Amino acid sequence: MYTQLNYINVSTLLFLISLIGIFLNQRNILVMLMSLEMMFLAVSFNLIFSSILLDDIIGQIFSLLILTVAAAESSIGLAILVVYYRIRSVITVELMILMSG
């Protein structure tokens, strides 16, 4: 029981650190993306742990799908940032409003 509680605590700690990283650092878009990826990792870790605990494979499959979507989201987001940096020569969240259109 003690090790089960440790896994839940680690997953919750990862999620809270990433949540704090998103809300406290709203100027740097790269740190926001890293915090979002860490949030996906925390949820995925929790799904894997509960899947092992309940002896069910569905949580592990769903976790694999979450990580696949997170990797695709990260690569597309970084590609957009590279193109944006080439045009504007600066990456700030405040100027991202100009991209909407």
C-alpha cells in the first residue's frame, strides 16, 4: 500500500509542478510547452499505474495514445515557433495575438 501511495504522490507532484509552470510563467512559450508535456506525462503515469494496479491493459493503451498525441503536438508547436521566430525575430506570448486571423 505504501508504494501505491508513492506512485500517486509522484504523479500528483508532476502534475502540480507543470500546472504551476504554466500559470506562473506566461511569458516564455517554450517553458509553457515543456510544462504542458510534463502534464501529459503525469496523467500518462497515473493511467499506467492504475492500469497495473487494476490488472487491465486499457490504461496502458490509452497512455500510449496520449504520449503519441503529445509528441505530435509538441513537434507541430515547435515548428510553428521556428517559423514565427524567423518572421518576427522574437518569441513572446504577448505578440502571439497578432497571429490570429
